[in-house]
Amino acid sequence: MNASGRETQGALERLLDWGRLGPLRLRARGVADGVYAGGHRSSRRGAGVEFGGHREYVPGDDLRWLDRRAIMRHGRLLVRQFETETDRTLRLVLDASASMAFRSKAAPGAKLAFAAVLAAALARVALAGGDPVAVDWIGGERCHPLPALGGREAFERVVAALESVIPGGDVSLDDASVDRAFASVARRARRGSIIVLLSDLIDLPEGTLDRFAALSSMGRTLVVVRVLDPLEATFSLEGAVRLRASEGDVVVETDASAVRDGYLAALDAVAVRWQEKLSAVGGMLVRAATSDDPVHVLNEILLGVRGNGP
Amino acid sequence: MSFLVAGALAVALLVIAPVLAHLLRRSRADEREFPPAKLVPVAEPVARQRSRLEDRALLLVRALTVLGLAVLGATPFVRCSRLAIARQAGGSVALALVVDDSLSMRAKTTSGPTRFELAKSGARDLLDTTREGDAVALVLAGAPARLALSATTDLGAVRHALAELAPSDRSTDIEGAVQLARTALKQLPHTDRRVVLLSDFAGNPVPAGEPPAWAPLAALRAPVDDCGVVSAETRGRRASATIACSSARAARGRSLELVASAGSEPGPADAGTSSTRTKAGDLVASVKLEPHAGEQTVVSEIDVASVALDARLSGKDAIAHDDEAPVSAAGSGLLLGVLTDPATSSATTGGSSVLEQALGALEEEVTLRPMSVLPDDDKDLAPLAALILDDPTGLTPETRAALSTWVERGGVAAAWLGPRAESVQLGSTLEPFVTGPLRWEHTRAKGLDPASIGWLGAPGTSLSNLEPRGRARLEGALPSGARVTARWDDGQPFLAEMAFGRGLLITTGLPVSVDQSDVALRPGFLALLDELIDRAARRVGPRRTLAGVPWTFAGASKLSVEGPDGALRVSDSDPGATSAQKTVLPAVLGRYRVSVDGAPEVRVVTIDPKEITTPPREPESQPDRVVVGGVANKTDVSREVALGLLALFLLELVLRTLRRVKPRRGRRRSDRTTVPG
């Protein structure tokens, strides 16, 4: 076997453990169909049903929108404007670092698989509403960022990108990986975009929270979905254990029964920190475990998005 | 090694199975991936730690059990190297165990125990392989060689006798021990007879003979570095000591120290002198040793003449026991009183009397005390072992009383009666040597009857021609109970002896003077004096002897001897007889306090320097094992291994029981590392 062959073999061994969450396309459709695909108001004005005011006629405007009564009353050519429901770009940022590949025996799939289902479902809901969807990655291999896409093919492109990713990489010490993803979002996300970060929030480098919160400018909506494995969420280990982190070289030998409460408190402290920061910038944190019902989690996300929308 | 043995030993490889299982279990349960590990606090895994400790104990027990099973499966093919008896055609064996209990066997070996302990251990190993029908004799090779236990089939008695053996400071008499062992086996009906020597052979060579002797323990013959105090004595304010060293290295950097002995008390004459301030253990003098092998004598001036001293060597060596010895006063040998008239008994060339010169020529360890008159007090005679009177002029009543009392307490008095016996002074007699008046007569006898003096050996024949000018007529004058031991060639008594209390009276019918006869010029005269000294030595006992030399006390009714190791056992030759002879056998060097019928005395036991200077050696002709009778250094250890296995099983049961009974503090049902499925 040559070098490329060995690389392919290694990549196959590290393929995402979809478990019971696959196939992604069908699963995402099922999840998306389970939620209400309501529209959201757009700040863009144009053709619509609700009156939005007048403006001076400029050559090239549709003559259908000339307001004859206003011409007669004011002696000028005025065009009627209407508010219309238009697209808000959904930018999905997925954490594909090594820790997201973790799946315990009790979990239906890896954390990244669960996040991918949510992302695909969100994409489907967004595309159904006419909103474009973009995808960015933190860490991972074979991850292909997608620009804002709309239309019929967009969902297939998003699903293909989600299916091709291989989790990996240690982002705990790799600030560049996070910077790349967030810089891309900051550069391309338009006003009113919805930015959804799907991550376990475990091994992200220091300062990630601040940098992500900084994306809330320009009326962007920030949503963070923390995806944990059931084992991580409950720490249901017992007795003497030796735990090795997926990223970094942390190895802890401890008595699980004795430190359970301490661990859960530390885990909750991380979530509280993110929650407080996001609340300050109008965002929200959705806590999820891979054993949760994706429909329920998606509903929470959508409620958050609507509640924070303009 | 047969296939079966190899197969059984291969089972031992399974000892790694529990280890592997343990390691595998540990690896599965211990480390697992957990992404938020950095959020998990570190805590002492109490339950796991306890489990590991218990598991290790059980793991060890099980590993040992597997090994034991492997060895048990391989036995009796796998054998240990302790001594054992291999039998020829399964017949019974007659075995003589010669255990050397001499001083040199006290040396420590490189492995830790002394040579004597190794020898006893070897003897025990051999005894463990004996069985019903075997006969075992136990012989000790410390001089004189002794039969500790005659050949017996009571193996329990042999074990008991062996356990009772203790090392001594005797010389080595391996030659006599081997002869004794062969004699002990001679009368036994066994055809398979063996003599096993457990000695360092620091003595005479092993005599050839049947059955040949076998010396199995080579570890006993490893040379050691040792120095020992052979003897030490004070003469006035000068102390001298003889030191023996096995090598120059043993003597290098060491010195002889003279210290005040425990319990030493200064005499009245020393009141107010420096000695009164000397306490037990105080260093009196110190002399550096010359670094060479062999014997050396060191001399030191001391200023505490009348204090009992001990001589000890600084530093350490293989035998610590011989590094200290008591210091005896000079002349601790026999003290002989000699009463002569210089006018009649001195040689014409001048100097000492003929009698004194003859005694000096014997080179015995005796000290002469010339006397001009006999003391009237028996206390003055007490230090004497023997008293020789040459042509005495008679004994006054006071003198006779003192002499009689002294003889009754063990003294030996010899009177060479001459012409002055006929003219004793008024009130004086020659009692208790003779009763009544004694007549000096002219005689035609030429000398002694050789037949009557045959007990003296070859020198006695020289007394057959004495050319006497006269003789004391003893016939009719000897007291009742006297026994004539030599006669003139005409039948008249020449020499008579009589037991008197614990002592002995010897009467001779000739004076020593060369003017009266040629007796003093004959070799037989020296032989007579030698016999006299020997009698005195046996009765009184020398003040300084080698370890292992018996002390005899003839006629003593009450005897006690206190040695370094406590009171010694007194053997009575004939308890019912009035002239019973008591014997004590001191085998350890040191100072002994003897009490004979209430009269105290101090004796010193020393060591033979050859025990130190003679290096151990291999026997000249090491008999082949087959010739000896197939004694092999192998034995079956099945029983011991089986017992060990049983003990291991019991230990595992105990461990498991303890694990269940132990309070379950900190141990929960969920101590197992599991993830809920």
C-alpha cells in the first residue's frame, strides 16, 4: 500500500460514527418536517403586501407602483413601497475537532453526527423559507466551507459537505482554526444573518467566546448549540477510572463516584459562561445531548431564532 | 532431564497467566477516552487502590501456587542440594557422624553462620534422610575425641544428642575421632557403613582405613582471618601474652589490651596505690601486634600488679570468642617445694642442688620453691602441689601436723630418706612417712629389682645398678596401708606409697645425694621425679590447662567449679568409695573458680595455638562418593513443596475471608468501572 493508500485507509478508520443518526439526508428532512417552517420578517423592502412608504420615482421603476393619488395630491411622482418577507442568511459553523467524534456506548451517534443532523435540518428549514445557507468549519479534515447558497441544490450541497467531513484535529491549541472560521463569517455574513455554532464547547481555545460574541454586530443573531454525549452530560462512570481527553494530553485518574458533582458543576459553569455572554449580545445557548430528540432541539433553536429576529 | 520433568517445569510458565490477566483487566478498566477530561477533578481512587493491594496479595499467592505445582510435578526429579544418604539397593545404613567441636569451628563463614553451625546443619540434613533400621553414631572431634552417642537405631535420640552439641575451645583430634567412629561402626551388623566428617581439618590428617571417611562440606574449609589470645600471664609488674594469628592480615592494625577483670579486687597490700582506683573494664595497657602470621609474644609494663586482668584484642575477626582471655599469675603451673641440705646434696661443681637440677631438667611447667625448713602452718604449704624432702632430719610435731593437713587436702609429699633419718632430733619423727625409728644400714644390694620397677618403663632398668653405700631399712617401718612399688634386688622395700586423705605419701629408702648412691645419676631418677610430678598434677591439678583437658580431684568430697559458662558438671568415678575421684572437664577458655572441700582456687583454661595458626585444608584423599557408599548431595523435596502449597492455599483462603469481612467503607457495589449501557 502506497502513501496515499495508507492515508485513505486512515481516513476511513476515522470516519464519522453516524450510528443511528444516518442517513443524514433523510434524517434531516424528517427533523425539518417536524417543525413549523414559519417565515421571518425581512428588513429588505420591495414587492410585498404591506405598505412601507413612498419614495421619489426614478427612471426604471416599475410603473405599477406609481401612486396616482399621491401624484395628484403632491404634484410629484412617488412610488409606493411595501414590506416583504425576504431571506436571512443562515450561517452554520460546525465544530469538527476530534472531541466531536466521541460517542459513548449509550449514544445514538457521535456528537458531530448529531450536530450535522441539526445543521442539515436547519438548512432545510432555511432553504424552504428562501434563506440561503452557508457552512463554515472549526477543525476537522475534508471539511469544505460553503458560501451562502440557495435554491434546490443548496440542500444537497450542504448535506454533501456535512457527510464528507472527518472529525479530527486538536483545536485547543490551534487559535488559527477558530480565527479562520469566524473571520470568514464576519466577512461574509450580512446584516441580519443568523449564525449558529454547533460545538461541544469543550476544547475550544481561550477567547473563543469573546470572538464569537463579537459577531453579533450588524444585527446578526447568534445561536450556540452545545452538543454533548450522554456520558459527558451525566458522567455516569463509577469507581476508579483513568480518563484521557480527545484533544491535548490531559489524562486524569480519579474516582468517578467521588468527583461526579464537581465535574457536573464545572461543565455547567462553562455553559453558564456562554449563556451569559450570549444573552448580553442578544444570542442564546441551546443545550443538547445526542440522546435528545433532534426535533425538540431544532424547535428550541428556531424559537430562539424567531425570538431574536428583527 | 526427562520429558516429564521438562513438561512439569513448563507449567511454571503459567505463572505469568495471572499477571497477564491482571494487566489486561487493569488496562481495560483504567484508561478510556473522555473529551472533557480536563473538567474532571483529580481524586484519590480509594476503592481502586484497595482493590489493587488486595489483588496483588492474591496475585502473589497464586503465582507462588503455580510455581509450587510445577516443582511438585517435577519432583522427585528436581532435587535440592542438601546432604542426603543415597542407598545401595535400599539397605539400611550404619552412619558415624563426626562433628568437629574444636575452637576453629567457631569461625564465621562468609555465608554468616559459623562452621560449627554449618556442620550441625549438615548432620541434621543427613539425619533427615535416615529411616528406620539405620544406625547412627555421633562422634566429636574436639580433643580428646569423644563418642557423644554410641551407634543406635533410635534416631530421635540422635537428633536430641545433636541438638545438645555446643562448640568448645578444644584442639582438633580428627585422627582420634575417625578411629573412634570406625570402632563405633565395627560391631554393627550393617554391611553399608559410612563415616562422615564435618570438620575444617585444622589438625592431623585423616588416617586411612575402612570405611573411608567422606568430608562433604567444603564450605567448612574456607580459610578465615583470626587472631586469638593463647595465654597471658603477669610476673610482677610485667605482663606478657602469646598471640596466635592465622594470617598477617588478621593481625594488621590490631593491638593487645590489658583491662581490669570484672570482679577483680585489689589486695590489702595495694590499698592506697593506683590499683585501688582501677575499676572493671579499665584499660591498663595496650601493645600493638606485629602484622605477621603465627605466634608472637607481646610484653607490657603494668602498674597494677595485684589486680586480676583480662587480655583482649582490639578489632574484629572470624572468631570473636578467642579474642579475650584471662591473665594468670606467673607460675600458674605446679609449684613444688624442695627441702634439701645444700651441704650434702649439692654437686661438687656448686650451684643448685642435684634435686633442683633434676627437676629443672624435666622441662615440665613447674615452679620450684627451695626450702631450708618445713613450715609449721599448713597455710604455708597450701600453694604447693608437691613437696620433696631429701634426707630430712626429722619432723617436729607442728611440722608433722601441718604436713599431714596439707597432704590430706591433696598434697603429694615424697621423702628420700638417708643416713640422717637414723639420728632424728628429740621429739622429732619421720611420720607420716614411716612409723617408729628408722635404721640406716649397709647393704650389699647393687640396685633395684627390674621386675619391681617395670611400671616405670625403660628408664626403670637404669636403677638396677645404684652402687649404694647404705640404705634406709623400710621393712617394718612403713605404716599400715603403704604399698611397696619398688624393691631392692634383695627384696627389701625401696619405694612405697600410701594414700593419705586426698593426698599421697611417697617414701624412698635412698637420699638423692651422689655421695650415698648413683641414683641421682640414673635416667630412672628423672623418670621417678616425672612420675611424682604427674601424680601431683593429677591430684592437685595444674593452674593452667588447655581446653578439653580434664581436671581430676582425687579424694575430694565436695567440689564445685564455676566457669565462664556457669557451673561445670562434676563426674564422680565411684560415688560410694571413700577414695572416689571427681573429674571436671572444662572445654571453654577462661577463668574458673574451683572450690575443693571449701578451699578456693583459680584456674585458667587456654587454647591451643595450632587451632588458629593451622589453616583448614582439604583431606589428603577425598574418597569418591561411590566408594563411601553412594552418599549424594541430593534429596527429594516433595513433602516440603506439598506443605508449602497447602500453606499457600490456606493463605489465599485467609486473604479472601479478610476481603469479605473487611468493613465496606468506601466500597460500593458500583466500584466496578462500568458504563451504563
